[in-house]
Amino acid sequence: MSFKNATAALGRKESDARSAGHGRPDDARSAQLWDLEFGLTVATNAFQRWIVRCMARAGCEGLSPLDVMVLHAINRRAPSRSLGDIALLLNMDDNRAVAYSAKKLVAEGLLESRRRGKENIFATTESGAALCDRYIAVREQLLIALLDLSEEDRVLVEKASRVLMKIGGAFDYAARAAMG
């Protein structure tokens, strides 16, 4: 949903919603970033709703967005990894939230845990990997088919991915600077 559509849904004029009285900065560069931050919020909420519903359609209801991300991170990007590795991969500071998700996924039979020294190492079970495969099939059927990206669009998506990673790095740096 664009900013214009979001403000229309709230019954406001775009100019009213963007006025200084509504917290949008007047400086053009700052205003652009403000709009991006709002767009990221809207996109994050839509993405989280999507992954939870896609997972439910694949056959597993009741998982949180973090549960889905932890399961996929272990299945596709970090097999047989520790909680610290998984949190680092997901760029999360809250290891306890990752630990809670991993424990929940173990209880669901989607992950298995084993000890390596003092650390727990997690890997997907056969049923966890099969669920991820079904998720990917639902994703292909509903999302990829809907997008039907042209070659030009795919290039733009690749560029957008790089820009998001760069912006994520800037947010991380600014967050550390804000801590003093």
C-alpha cells in the first residue's frame, strides 16, 4: 500500500498527513528517508502477515513471524547452527526470542537440537524440511505467480535488495551510535 493509499484509507489528504504537524520533516532528504521508514513499516507488517499465512496454508498454523524466519534460516541458510549464529544471520539482538522460537519449533517436531560443547545446535527434521518445501510451493503458487516479474523488474528487485541491505547497515550503525 502506498503512502497515498494509506493516507486515503485513513481519511486524510496526503498533504495534511505529510505536514510538519504530523511529524514529517521539511528537509527533502530527511523527508525521503521518513517516507522510506514508513514504507518499511508497512512492508514489514505485510511481509510478516504473508509468511504466517503462507506457513498456515503449507500446513502449520500457530507459528509467529519469527518462528517462520528461524525455521527457514536453519533449513535454507544455516543448517546445524547455534542460536547465536541464527540470531546473527537474522540480525537480531534478542537471543532469548530466537531461543524461544527454536524451543517451540523443537516441540512442534520441526527442528532437532543436539549439544556441541556448551551450545545447542539446531537442524531441521524431515518434517520441518518437508514443511519448508510446501511453504516454497505455496509461495510459488500465490506470490511468484502474482508478481509475474519481467527481466527489468527482476533487475530492479536485485537492486532494491542491495539498497535495503545498505540501508539496514546504516540503521544498525545509527542504532549503535544512539546507544552512546
